[in-house]
Amino acid sequence: LMVGTIGGELITLNRQLGVTKKLSLGKGSISSIKNWKKGWAVSTVKGWVFFLDKNSLEVLEKLYLGHSNSSVFGEMAVSEGKLAVFSSRGRLYIFN
């Protein structure tokens, strides 16, 4: 199980709900976590999108959506191998 916090931490839990890993992204509250391309896509309310290694949670790529008001409040969507992110400024980002 993986959860995001309002403090920008990503936490993985085992079956007994014990913390197994913690990663501080430090870029605002975590808004969405999606399994994508053998890793994790994570978005924040501060307009950041991260791509993490599935096992180590190492940040492989990160993208700033370009403005402090480009928050991602909703869920990201995955379909046909693509990741869709809709920002609070009404912009749709599609990643292959």
C-alpha cells in the first residue's frame, strides 16, 4: 500500500500497516499516485509530477507544470500506456 501525505511524503506500508519506506518529495501535498510504465507517477498540489522507480522509489524524472497555480487536485489517469494530468489552470498534459 502506498499513501501520500499533506506534507509531501510518500509512504509505503506492509500488510500489517507498518511503514516500510518514506520518501519526502517536499513539493506540497501528494494529490495522486498511479502505477505507470513499471514505476509510479506521483503528482502534487504545487504543480509537480514525479516518475519514481517502482522498487526503490528513486526519483527518475520530475516535471514542473510551469506555474505556482498549476496544481493537480484530481486523479491522474492511465490508459493505453499514456498518463493524463489535468491542471487547475485547465491544461491537459499527456505523457507517452
